[in-house]
Amino acid sequence: MNLNLRNKRALVTGSSAGLGQATAKLLAGEGAAVVVHGRDRTRAEAVREEIRADGGSASVALGDLSTDDGAADVARAALADGPIDILVNNAGFYRHVSWADATPQEWADTYNVNVVSGVRMIRHLVPAMRDRGWGRVITIGGGLAIQPMNTHPQYNATLAARHNLAVSLARDLKGTGVTSNVVSPGAILVEATRELVTSIGPSRGWGHTWDEIQANAVEALIPNDHGRFGRPEEIAAAVAYLCSDYAEYVSGATIRVDGGLIRSAF
């Protein structure tokens, strides 16, 4: 299937690792010129070189999206080689804290990074997409937006806000040729996920080998129809579809990539 991404330029925020890295690499593999974003030059440039080594086109934009100046720097760097046709708002963070430890400042900081940072990039890049009559905005959300856990409430709430703003943006872009959608991952096996479940697995009786720990961790935390964690490439594939001409009629939608998550763990 040809996704027709050649001659398109894509900025993937937070793409020096994890889901963002997988997305940047897949979009580049489909022919898009990708802008790799991060705050660490070494890591971002490493992803750029991996893409180039595979025959893809990539550049780097460095900056902290949690500030107006940092976001403006990223936008300028991303636009240096031409217009951005595709914006993947992936960057974000969370701390695993309880309600008691989630202070008002923690809420404000998490909201700024996970929500307002994406808004900053939308404001910088989407008006030109509207003027050109084509564009794609994909927001990476998450299942906790709909089925929040009792922990890290500040993070759960920002995911819900990300879902909400993406649909509101889609309504605002009606008739422009620009779409806005959400990809909502379940629990994805990135390095931090593996480290977490491996560290707590033995004490919770989940076993000692990775196969044992994964099966039991999934059953305890994220029971789903496939009995495993998702892979970053599976999220990237959903993003790539939404970027393509095949998704022209899809806007304001949320695509769940969670293995058929049955319930949240509490």
C-alpha cells in the first residue's frame, strides 16, 4: 500500500526515543521528510542518522516545547527546509504520583507540558496548512483519558484534554483539507515500561523471566485480547495511516491501539 507521503514533511515531537522515534522512522520509511525533535542533541541526532542510514530524509529541531520561546525555536528549525505538512504531537511526560502527592504545581506543570506544548505547535504550524489546503495533525493520547487509574491523576487528566482539543481542532478545520485525529495507545513496551514491570514483577509474584512477568503484568494491569504489551511500531502504523490520503475522510476520530483493553487497573 502506497501511503503517498513522498514530498510531505513531518514534525514528530518527542521523537528522540520511544513512540516518537518509532513514528519518525516509519514515516521516513514511507517517504516523508521527517523532523526529529528532542531536547537532547545527541539522542535526536542519533535518530536522524539512523533514518538517513536507512535511506530516509531527516533533520533535527531542538527545543523545550514547555516554553513559548522554546516552541518558537522548534518551529523555526522545523520550517527551515520547507513547510510542515504533518504535525505529530507526541511529546509529553508524567510522574507516577498519588493523589496526595500530586500538588497543584504538579498539575500545572504536567498540563503545560502535555497540553499547552501541543497547542503551541498547532498555533505555529497549522495556519499554514490551512492556507495550503492540506495537512494532518495527529495527537498521541492514551486509554487513561477514558479509563483513568487512581494514581497519577494529573497525567490522566491531561490525556483527556489532549483527546478533547484534537476533536475541537477538527471541528475548527472543517472544509480546509486539514484533519485532526487522535491515536490512543494502550500500554506500550518501551524501555521504561520494561524496566518498571521487571523491577516490581518478582515482588508481586509475577515470576522472574520476562515471559512470565509480561503475561502476569498484563493480566494484572492491562488485561487485553492479545495478552501482551503493544509495540511502538504498532502505534506508528496507526499514525502513518492517518497521515495518508486513505484517511482523508477521517477527522475528529480516536483510533485505539490497545489490544482491546478490557478494563483499567485500580
